[in-house]
Amino acid sequence: PWPSKEALARWFERVLGFRLPAHAVCPDHQAPLDVIYDLFSQDEESALIMANRSGGKTMNIAALHIANARFKPGHETSHIGAIQPQAKRAYRYYRNWLRHPELAGLAPDPHIESTEWLNGSWIEIQIFLLVVPAQDNAPTLVLVDPPLSDISQGIIHPSGREKKDIIG
């Protein structure tokens, strides 16, 4: 029902204008294309992706969201940015890609809060917020940057079984 990994990589290059690296550069890591395709093809239900700063995580995940919306009618996505500039960056990628002739008109009224596609897919981009109890029992919103720190290896799936690491 959706493109092969190679076809998706060609689509990213032709429509989105960039090439996802297809080869890992470190032992025991995965190439960004492998990570994105595992998520796109639903071989992985969830993932914690760790990569260097400025390593393309925001752009790669924004590309995943656009591919999901384009190729999977009715797909719903919530992209949560750790900080406002990161969320805005994801939206800029997304909005710019929607100008490509193959995508133009498929999501006629894009907004960072929510964009509905004609095929029933939608994407929203939010900032990660943590709600903590205040001293007077009223909730307080706290921006978290980064949302996770010093994460050890290994991801435990809600089923209790350990998932393979996805490191891009």
C-alpha cells in the first residue's frame, strides 16, 4: 500500500528536495533512512531517536509526517517540539514542502496548530509542556528543554518486552 524504502527515499529527494542518509556511520547505529522507513512502514510502533545536535532529526521527522499524511489517508500526527524554535522549524519544513506541485492543494490551509489534508489526514505541531502541581494545588505549565536528559540505552515497550534501540 505504500512505497518501498528505496521509492520513499527517491520521493523525499524529488518532492522534498533532500536525501536521507542511507548508511550508518557508527557501528551499532542505524542510518536515518532505515529509522524513518521503519517508522513509516510501521515496523516500529514507537521509537526514541537519539542523534547529535543539528543532525537533521527535526527535518527527518517532519518528512516522515508529510509522507504519512500523503500516503496514508486518515493518518493523524501530533509532532511535539521540545522548545518553540524547534516546533516552528518543523512547521517551516512542512509548510515549504506543501508548495511542491505534487503536494500543493492536498492540504489547502496549513496552520501550525492543525492542518487537515483533503484525504482526511491531519498534522498538528505543538510545544512540549509538562504540567506539575503548584503549591496551591493549581496546575502550573512548565516548558521543558530538553524533555528528556541522560537517557540510558534500552527502551521498554508498554507490553513489557524490550524494543530494539533505534539510533539515528
